[in-house]
Amino acid sequence: MSAPPVPEEVGQELGLGPVKEVTTILAPPARLSGPIPWVIAILIALVVIAAAGGLSLRNLADNARADLADAVTVQIIEAGLDDRTAQTEAAATALGAHPLVTSVRVVPETELQALLEPWLGVSVASDNVPIPALIDVELSRSASTDELAQLQSALDTALEPLGGEARVDAQSQWLRPVYDALSALQYLALALITLVSIATASAVWLAARNAFINHRETVEIVHLLGGTDAQVTRIFERSVLREAAFGAVIGLLVGLAALWLLGQQFASLDSGMVSSGGLALTDWLIIAAIPVGGVMLALITGRITIGYALRSML
Amino acid sequence: MTERPSEIVKFDNVGLRYGTDAEVLSDVSFTLFPGSFYFLTGASGAGKTSLLKLLYLAQRPSRGSIRMFGKDMITLPRGRLPDFRRRLGVVFQNFRLVQHLSAFDNVALPLRLAGTDEAKVQRSVGDMLEWVGLSHRMHAIPETMSGGEQQRVAIARAVIARPQVLIADEPTGNVDPEMALKLLRLFEALNHRVGTTVIVATHDVHLLKKVPDSLIMRLNKGRLSDPTGALRYPPAPKSKPAATGSRTDSLGAAK
């Protein structure tokens, strides 16, 4: 009978050594054909679409605010054409002298009639239907409520001798409900992203827990042979990483395809408002970071899940 | 004056129960000394496997005290258990091989978990598989192997890291008499030349006679009988163990 070999003495310390290799060997095969990668793909696609929608709405609102925040419209409400013309000239002069005003433009009568033409017809004339005179006023900056009141006061003073009156409409004020609606939609997108993130974490939690249950025997063996929790956790992290990365890439591609289709649809509207909601480079970078965030979320969830499961073992 | 060997494992009034059931082990007290060879016997259901579970740190006792390698295992944080498990080699009754790993990778597992250099892993595992007669099966996965082959893989895995304590639960149950004797010689070789403390749980009374210097731990209904006190005091000195010696590739011819 040949002599039995005695193995070399090995270190007993808890070094990390070639942990990567042993975790690679022990990692349960990734089940890309299983449901989890596809669930993650769907969730990532939803986040991409929701995030793109939210960012687009934010851009649209920001651009609209920038255009309208420093502009007001002054209406001269006077039925008589001559009086209205005199009051408009007096108001324009008063506005031009105001320090906050950078430019004043009296909207021509023909332009007003063109604006009303779709509702009142081509033959409308100010003699038949009294139309208020409009003055577009650009301010050096966005005016506060007090400053708008001062502007109104200046106009009242200028028009008082003529017996007329003017009304100052800050465009940002009458657009406030639109801004509020846009903000609500942004919060909706954010809520959707949060919910989908929770759903992603839940899916990974379930997957990691099931994987742990299915491979509990291997975990116990690794533990009894001196494997550490960190080594066991890394075994499962590899599996979670592969499944999540696969799902994230597929989800990103599906999400981008959906965005491209939606972009084509909106582009055909040829609307200035819609085009102001286009995505900038930073927005695309944020969207590109979504799958990375998804994979990180999956890894952290997987690590926590396995950590908790290991605590139940000796 | 002979130097008294330090104890490697010490059980004091250990009791174990699962849930609210009656105790499966009661008032178990014994001491294992380095370089000793023990057989654990007892009828089926006597508590052998439960005692082994406590020994290989798969279970904490319900009461009593367990010290291993000079540390209290009851209060030891679980994060430090791997350090102690790496000093143990275990042959499980049902082998407990990792089913998706080859025979080679199963045997290599303790070395890789301990962070051993891969070249050393290849060399040691190759030698060990050759010696247990499985070098031609090194790429086979457990489900394609016979019970005897799986048992030999399990034994090779238990001894590959040269443990300080080797715990074997019915290690010869699935092999032929010739292989059983051969495996017992491996345990003896580790015990005599390396100083590994060996505990073999077995039903086979013939096996007990094969190792003359061995001590018998007899369990009966969860209680350990030790009429002579041999399990509490160190055995008479025999050949000096070489537990801290340098590596040897072979132990020389087995007796």
C-alpha cells in the first residue's frame, strides 16, 4: 500500500486571497432565461421612460418660465378708438420711463385682428367689436408682486387725466396653473421612479432569497469548510450582478426605443412648446446612469438579503 | 517529567436539545488532546451525529461549556467561527459534496477558501486524488460518481488542508474493506506524523481494533460513558507529533 500524501500546511488566517476565484467556481449558474432578468428589464425600461418624461417636463417648464418670467402685458380697456389710442400712447410713455422696463411694444391693430380672426371672423373691426389695446412690456428681470403694483400705480397716474385705466398682466401669473400642472407631472414621474425602484429591489430580494434557499446546502458546506460570510455573499453577488446587468441593458435598450418612438410622434406636432422640452446632454447622461443605478440597487439589495439570511445560520 | 499536552477540545456538562424536545445529549464532558485518536461509538440514535455537529461547530449547545483551541466557543462571535472551522477537517456521513463542482474542485475547496496559492492547490489536490484512487475521476461531478467514490472525495476534502482535528462520521461506511483500511491508515498517518487529533464515529466494531492506541468514546442515550476517566485526562505519551513540522510529501509506508 502506498504511503498517504500529507498536504502542505495552509494558512489558517482569514485572508481574502484568491477569493474571487473560489467565488467564481461556487457561483450558481446565472439563470438569464429565468424571470428575474426580464422583470428587471421591464422595470428599468419603465424608469427610463418615466425619467425621460420628467426631465422633458422640467426642461419645458424651465424654458417657458425663462421666456415669460420677465414679461408683462398691459391692456387698455376703452371702447372708443380715439380715447383708446390716446390712453395707449400715454401708457407706453409712462412704461418707457419706468426703470424696470427695457422695451415697450404696442401690439398693432392688425396683429390683434389676426389673433382674433379664428374666433370672430375676417370682417371684424375695432369699430364693431371693441378690442382692448395690448402693450408687450419686457422687464429687466422678473418682477415681484410689489414691483408689479408700482407699475400699475405708474400707469394709473398716467391715465388718470385721460379718464382711462390699464390692467397689468404678468404672464408668469396667468401661466402659474400650467407650471403647477407641469410640476405635478414631474412629481408623478419621480413617484413612478421611486415605486419602480422599490419594485426592482423587491424582485431582487425575492430572487436572492430564493437563490439562497436553493443553494443553502452549498452555503452550509462552504461555512463548515471555513468560508466567511463575505465569501458566501460574494458568491451570490456574482449571480445577482450577471442577472441584473443583463436585465438593465435590455431595459435601457427597450426604454430608448420607446423614447425614440415618442420623440418621433412629438416632433411631428411641430410645436414650439414641445420642442422646448427636448433632452439635453446632461439629461441623456442621467438616463444612461439609470441601468448603472439599477445594477447597484440590485447588488446592495442582494447583499443585504444574503447578509440577513446568513445571520440565521451559525 | 512528561509534559502534559494542552487540551485541544474540552466539553463540560454539555447538553443539547432541538427546540422543546428532550435532550439528545446530556451532561457530556470530555477532553481531546492533540495527537490522540478517538473512536465515537454508540447505537443508532445515541447522539453521535449531534455530538459531532457540536465538534465541527455546526451547532451551539443548549447548555454547558465548549472550549476549542483555548477559546470559549459559546461566546465566540459567529464572525470568528471560520477561523476555527479552518482548523477542522470533517467527513460528513452523507458526504455533503458541492453538487455542481468536480471532484477536484470539491477537494480543493478548503484550500481555496483559506486563500492558498493555486499552484499549491493543484499539486496537493492532484496528489490526494491520486492516492485515494480518483485521479482519473477528478473532473467528474458527484452525481456521476458511486457512493464509495463520493466518500473518498469527501475524505480527501477533509484532510487536504491538514487539519488540527479530523472529525469523521462513518467514513468507511460506503467503501470496500480494502479501501476502508487504506482510509484508516491515512487517518493514522495524519494522527501519528502530523499530530492531527482524529475522532471517527463508527458502528464497525472491527474498525476499533485496527488502531491500537485509540480511545473509545461510547455514547448511550445521549450520555457519554467514561468509567476510567480516560476521556478527561491526557493519554500516555506516544510518538511525538509533528504538528508544527515542515511539509512532507509523504509519510512513508503506512503500517
